[in-house]
Amino acid sequence: MRPIEFQKPDHAPSGRSRTHSTIQMFFLRRLERLVRVGRDLGSSLPAEDWRVKLLRRSIYATYYECLELGTSEEARQILAQSSSN
């Protein structure tokens, strides 16, 4: 398998991009999608709704998968961007 290039939004001072494996990209993209869905649902469903709770648990689990795969910086960026929006 060929690694996929992931260009971080705020480029490193050296201007280099980090190369991620396919599985790392899978979980980073999954985290982005779950955060996006959470942002969309957050305005339409109450916090105690089972779907919101399930989504939060999914985000938590996916975040920890990203940590295990060595993409903690990128995962934190995704979560930070979602909280700033």
C-alpha cells in the first residue's frame, strides 16, 4: 500500500507535509465526519437524545484510535477546529 499525503491546514515551519498510512487517514477522516455530523445534529437534537450520546461515544472512540495510531496532533486539531466553530 502506498501512504497518502496529508497536508495539515497550518503548515509546519519547514513546509513539509506528513505522510500517513491508509489506516491513519481512515480514522482521521472518520473523526472529521463524526465531528461534522455532531455539529449538524447539535442544533437540532437535545443533548440527552440517544443519538447525540451515541455520536459522542463514537467521537471519543475514534479519537482514541487516532491516538493509538500516532496521529494525536491531527486528531486534536480536528477537535479544536470543531470547538472553535
